[in-house]
Amino acid sequence: MIPLDDEFRIGLEPWMDRAKCKGRPTEDYDIDNLPSPLLVANRRQAAAQLCQKCPVFAECAWYAYRYRIVGWVMAGIPVKLQRNEQHRAQLLGIAARAGIADAQKELSKGAA
Ligand code: SF4
């Protein structure tokens, strides 16, 4: 879920109009509303389903990476502060593999 409220003050980007989550309740993508962290498989599956077949999956991953978003499901990943580096690496990898040039540059610098 792209958090576009005042708490984050992050700007709109054109690809957001095509997001699967556009118009859905924000709370659906709040990681606190996913299955318990003790049920890791269920949690991952629930997050993946929220973003399945989203046409802007890669753009979302790059956005979440750039803006260091945590606490939301982004590109099918329940981005959690406690596992932030791992999740950031996953987001960057998704964006780079999808061909986002800036993400590829970032990855080549060894960033994540
Ligand atoms: S990948 Fe998920 S969170 Fe990102 S725009 Fe698509 S549906 Fe929304």
C-alpha cells in the first residue's frame, strides 16, 4: 500500500494510478493486520496475495526502497523495521530485476 497520507508526506507518482491497491482500505496493507509473525508462511502468503498481479509491482518496490517505507505491505513484502535491511534488499532486487535503471545502478553500487 502506498502511504500517501500526511504522516508520510510523500508525493504522488504517475504509476500510482495503476496500483492494484488504489482505492482499497489502507489498513488492509498495514503489517499489523497480517497474520501473526509466528505464522511466517501465512503472513508471507497474505502479503503476496495483496500485491499479486499488481501491474506496478516493480515501481512500488523501488518507491518503498527509496523512501525507506516500513510498516506496510509493499510489492508483496511486509516491510518490517526489525528486518529492514533484508526487506530493503528484496525490494531493490525486485526493482532491479524488473529493469528499473536507477535500481540497477543502486544495486551495482552494492547498496541495499
Ligand atoms: S505492489 Fe502492492 S502495495 Fe505496491 S502498488 Fe501494487 S498492490 Fe499496492
